[in-house]
Amino acid sequence: MTFSAASPLSGHVTVPGDKSISHRSLMLSALAVGESRVEGLLEGEDVLATAAAMRAMGADIVRDDEGVWHIYGVGVGGLLQPETALDMGNSGTSTRLLMGLLASHDLTATFVGDASLSKRPMARVTEPLARMGASFTSSPGDRLPLTMKGACPAVPLDYRLPVASAQVKSAILLAGLNTPGITRVVEPVPTRDHSERMLRGFGADLNVEVEADGARIITLVGEAELKPQNIVVPGDPSSAAFPMVAALLVPGSQVTIANVGLNATRAGLIDLLREMGGDIAVINAREVGGEPVGDLVVTASALHGVEPDPARAPAMIDEYPVAFIAAALAQGRSVFRGLEELRVKESDRIATMAAGLRAIGVMVEELEDGIIIEGSGGAPLAGGGPIATRLDHRIAMSFAVAGLVSRDGVTIDDMAPVATSFPTFVPLLQTLGAIA
Ligand code: S3P
């Protein structure tokens, strides 16, 4: 598919539900006793993989005609042995969080995934979960396909995260739910805190202490009893990132993106774009289901290059690909460092972005832990392609945005991965007038 130079974008749109919160809604509801209701669930392939897995282990999950999801949970410790392998598709979050959830159940499960997921490292979760008593037979390099045998009772863990990862933190906390005693996770660098907020919301005894140096100590009392909840999922800030950057870059645009989650552990891109000179206003700030939410009014702006502090990385970890597109249109050079985690996402996002940016005429230097980008100062990018998206939804959407500010258009080799997180991406660009 080719994305070409756009006339000014305008309009009022919403983005689908938050992917992180959607996965957790299904998992925690499946562990509560009774019926939970979830509104605004992201109906993307990744979340549907989680729903299928929870069904395969005994939860009853139905979507009604109004789009509300009803989950009838089995109670903590009540998951059943799945009869077939759990197909995780492209979804690292499903895989790592479910491995945690199952680690303290007396069952054996096999996880399989697509070519992208089968390249991603799993040792970051198998290592702490093995200390809790689970055992694993994985493919070379701790990769999928992988079979795990859970431990019941599991042993509570006291763990300091060696990598800033909400997935690893969440896997351990979810394992702790069905483990006697207190599970403790220390995160030196804060990562998204949806698991903590939602576990508390479901009635778990979870406590967070913040140390003087900013480290967070999370303790969870095991053998929890979870109570069913009514959940309203806010719009995903990681999806809003694409129309947000598009509206900043296409001259003359003004776009409202309503109902976007603004949790501080996720809002790093907004801060970065504002530092670059982006005009992003938050209106109707409110709280929905324990999460801060607002409407974003984004007005096209001349941007300048930045050298963002790597400490900000966890709060915008999924937004770097599209931030690199913003940097490619900015005035001057941007230097991004401290981003080695990007090499183990759905693709190696440093290499994939560097190759794609070069292919559309941007001067870049790839670093081991980041990238240096020479901005065009607002001049349209040359364009070209086809861009190799490597089964990575955020690469596809980032280069689609680049096409809107290109001379010759940008061709994407494969838009199918977009369905994992943002099935309405192309229709949303149509609503804004970005594509015919
Ligand atoms: C996620 C955490 C992040 C993020 C992923 C979703 C989550 O991964 O990249 O898309 O829902 O916990 P890491 O925790 O591995 O950085």
C-alpha cells in the first residue's frame, strides 16, 4: 500500500482501546469469581489471542451485540490444562504475561507464535519464573515454541528487574497471585503501571513504595481472591501516536483525538513532541476506570531536533518508531540513545527504522543503542520503498505517516500486521482526509 502527500488533516477521531489494559482486563477477569464486563476492549489480533488462550483454559468469554465483553472467571488457581498449544500470534505481551499467570498453576502449556514472536527472547521471564518453581523446555536461545510446567504451590520471589520491562514485572506479579506468601518486585526504573492499578482494582492486596532514587517496590500478597469488575478501557496512547504525529507534520492540520489514556508511565511521546515544538493541547482531562484520560487537540507545528534523556524510554517505548519520523521532518539533528530494548521488539526497531528511513531519503546513522537522524526542516521527504515492515505493526504505521509528508509517496510492503493493535488505522486516516 502506498501513502502519498496529504492535504491538511482535520476532524475528530477516537482510537481503539489500550492494548496493555485490554490484555490485563481479560486475564484478571478470567481469574475473578463471577462476571466481569469490559467496554472498549481492543479487538485486535493480539488481544484476541489472549481471549482465545483464556477460553482454552476454562474462562467463558462472550462479546455482546453492543461490543461489550463479558468474562466469567474461574477464580485464582482455577485455570485448566489447555488441550492444544496456545497460539500467541505476534503478541509478546500475551506470551510473557500468560507464562507468569500459568507459572503458579499445576498445568503444562505450550506457547507458539509467528516468525517475529519466535525470534524474541523469553529468558527474561523464564529465569525469574523458574526461581518460583516453574520449568521450561524452550527452543534454542530461550525462544518459542516453548513448553512450561507450572508449579503449585509456587515459591514467592523477591526480584529486582534487570531490564526495565512491564512485561517481566507483570509476569512475576501474575505468578504471585496464586503463590502463598509475599511476592516482591523492585523496579529501578518505573515502567507502565497498569498491572498494579488493575490488580488493586480487582481487590488484590498490593502495595507500592517509592524509594528516594525513584525505584518502585511492589509487594503482592499471594493466594488472592479477585472480585469481578466493570472495566472501561481508555483509547491507546500508543495508537494515538500515529494520528498525533501525522497532524503535527502535515502543514495546516488540526485534529482532535478523543479519549486517549494519559497515564504518566505512557505519556512520554507527548512530552517529547512538545519539547520539539509540537502544539498538543489536552482538553477534558478526566479519570476513567482508574486511569487519567483526555482529548488531544493537535495542530501542525514546525519541529526542531532533540536529544531525549534515555530515562524517558519506558514511558514511550513503543512510540520511538513514529518519533523517528517526527525527527526526520524536524529542523536539525536528533540523537536517540539508550534504546537497546528496541532491538528485541516485534522487529529490531533500530535496524528496521534505519533501513526504512534511508530508503525514503533520510540521512541516519545507526548506533548500537539508538540512532542519529538529520531532519529535513519540514521539507517533504523524498519517499520511495517498498519498506520492509518485518511483521511489525508500528513500523508499518510509522512509514504510512512518513508517506503523508513525502514527495513521491511511501510504499509499505505489508500492512497486515496493523491488525494486531490498530485494525481501524487506515479508515481513521480516511476520516482525517489523509488518504482517499
Ligand atoms: C507492554 C510492555 C512493553 C511494551 C509492550 C506492551 C505491556 O514491553 O513494549 O508493547 O503491556 O506490559 P516491555 O515491558 O518488554 O518493554
